[in-house]
Amino acid sequence: MNTPIRRTSLGVLLMFLSLFVAATMVQVVQFDELREDPHNTRTLLQSYETERGPILVNGEPIAYSTPVDTEYKYQRVYEHGELYANLTGYFTHTQGATGMESAMNAELSGQSDAQFFEGLTALFTGNKPAGAAVELTIDPDVQQKAYDALGDVQGSVVAMDPRTGQVIAMVSKPSYDPNELVVPSTQEVLDKYTELLEDDSQPLFNRAIGGNLQHPGSSFKVVVATAALENGLIKADTPLPNPPKYTLPGTSSVVYNPVHGQKCGDGETTNLKIALQYSCNIPFADLAIQLGADKIRAQAEKFGFNKPLEIPLDVTPSVYPTEAMDQAQVGLTGFGQFDVRVSPLQMAMVSAAIENGGVLMKPQLVNQVVSADLNQLQGPQVSEYGRVMSEETAKTMNELLLYSVSNGVAGSARIDGIDVGGKTGTAENGPDEPHTLWFTGYAASGNTHVAVAVMVEKGGGVDSASQDVLAATIGQQVLKAVLEQ
């Protein structure tokens, strides 16, 4: 074979190999990525060929598809749109999918592995293919009461069953109506989406699990107290420093208790029980420095901080700082300041672990998935996240938090005839910035157990005298809504 022919053959071979590699990349390696690309018009139109499955709450659809006379064949409808928007998200031809519409897209669109044979059967029988129904763990009555309890304030409520991890309410305000993002007019959708994006109140954020995570303030003292007990540093009645003010090591910054210049109880010392009862900052700053960042971080991470989580919505990890901190900064983390940031779901998990004897169950939003031919593809996914603390520590923390509600600053969460445990928090956000208000707690009656977290942004829009009770009052209403069913 002469040289020109060899060169031509080699060139053809290289071109064939290049084509083979490119085709393989597209059909195998990049298949999922290209299928999910919202700019893939062919895939987008195909996704509207199948009737998308409904999203259900207590058997009733809160999202479903209805036929329309357009190229997209079906349009999503969202019942009680604003009440459930942070859960359902939206499925639209211009902005893709969010929320459960995205997290459970394979099941809702009929393309999950478990639905493969059902799709084949539909192909051969001529039946119309349809997506599966996804039923959430949400209790509609509790969801509505949590939504109403927040009123006009900007914030979030999460309620979950500590024994199973099932989320029974997840509210985020302000909300939006996803029906306005699924209308046939592309321009209308784009205009509405732009309006929501530019809204300073950020209604598209699901504050329960993400958005701009907030300082937890004194609600984080529950984590620090747990770390101190678990590491054998103190017991509930161990004497703790009780000065009227405390200068952070190496700085001129002064820490005060909630009422400036006042001690936390009588005498020169206090203890963990009283420090939680009155939400004293100074003992917790001192405790944090004694423990050190590594031990606090280790305890926080047992609760789920700094770790990814899917419920199946993606949860933004709550943060206990991983970078090196000086003693002053560690002291500030002792009462939930400096760079500690949390989601309401995370703080509900903290209370849930204590109520459940130190075992944290993995939070979950999906109760079951049922195919169009009524086969259950997935049942409740109850699993342990892990043991967070010993039974002894859980018992002690339970006693301390019950006392905090019955005799302390979290008293607005009291319910007659019910033992309620909990902790409030008022987090600072910088000079002249309004506080973030918190309550995390739990209660039980008979076989019903519930843990809650309430987060209120911008001080709830009320004067400082009312801020101390606002989040706990909302929490109390949600606890009652669960227990009185």
C-alpha cells in the first residue's frame, strides 16, 4: 500500500473513531445531562406528551395536569398554590422545574427505573402512558394552621414527627402562586418570573431548607449544652461563671446577658439549668471557649450541620464554621452568633433528636409513590440519621428544655396539660439590622409526637418588647394543631 492510501485510510479511521467517541458521549455519558437541559426543546415537548402524575397531600391533589389545546398538550394546576409553593415548586416550559416537581421528576413523568416495564406495557397495549402519583407526608390541617400562624411576617415553620422523621408541615413566607408561572404565554411567564426574582422579599426562596440561612441566636445553645454534657465538661447543676458582663478574650468586645448589666440568677455563679431558663449569653460564651470549636463542631455535625441532605428536596447545609477561629469568635458561637448559620429544618432536627431519646431520624417528605396502574413503587422511607447523644444526655436535655418552657423565657410555648420543651433565640444581624427570632421545641400527647422550629425574619415587624414571645407563640400554635387532631 502506497503512502497516500495509508494516510487516507488513517484519516478515515481517525474520523470514524472521533465520530464514535462523540456519539458515545452524547448517547451514554451526557444522556441524563442533555435530557434535563431546559433548553432541549425536543425533550421539553416530549415531557408534555405524557400526563404528569399528581402530587398529593392526604390523598388530595395539590398539583396535577390538565389537557390544553397547545403544543404542550398538558398544563400543571396548583391547588392552594401559595400554601404549598415551597413544596411543589413549579413545572414550566420556560423555567424548567423546581421543588418536588424537580426532585421527583422521574417518577412524576413516568421515567423512573421502577416504571420501565409499565411504560413497555403501555407501548404494546396502546394505553396512554402516565406518570406516578407522589404523596407527601404533609398534614394539610397542620400546614394550613402553620401558614396562618405566621400571618404576615417573613419567615418559616417546620414540623416533623421525631419518631419517623416525616415532615408534617413546611411553610415559607412570603410565598407565590406557581399557577402564574405555567400559563401558555411565554412572555407572561418570563415577566412574572422576573418580578419574583426582583422582589426584595425573595418569595422564590424556600426558607425552611435554604435561601439565606440565618443566625440561630440562643436557640443554638441547645447544641452547645448537648456538647458540654456529652464531653463530660459539666452537669446540669455544675457552677458556671455569672458576672454581669464578660469581655471576650483578646478583644475589647463585651458580652452581656439578654438584659444588659444583669446577672443570670443570684450570686457569682449560675448553672446550665438556670442559664437555659433565662437564656444567659455569658455562661454559654464561656462554655464554648472551654469546649473549643472542634468539639462543638463535632456535636453540631451529629445533628446534621455541614452535611448535604435530600428529603428529597435539596437542603442547604447548616453551618458551624470549619475555618480556624480565635477564642473570641468561638465564644460568640456559644450563643449562635459569628458565622453560625442554620435552616428551620435543621433546628427542628435538633429538637427531634432530644425528644426521641438522642436518636435522630432522617427527615423525609415522601410518604409513597403509586404508579398509574396503582402499584406502589415506593413506601414510607423511615430510617435513622444516627445517634446524636447518649440516652442520659437526652434525658438531661429534655428536663432542661421542659423547665425552660414551664419556668423560663420560652414560656409563651406552654400548653395546658401538655409537657412542652423548647428554646427561644434572638439573633443579631449587625448594627441597625432587625433581629431574627427563633423557637425550637417539641411536645407529645399519647402516641402523637411533634418537633417544631419557627424562624421569623426582620424582628417580625414588631417592637422589641414583643419579639421575645413572637416565635414561641407561633410554635405553640403549631404544636397544638398537631396534638389536638
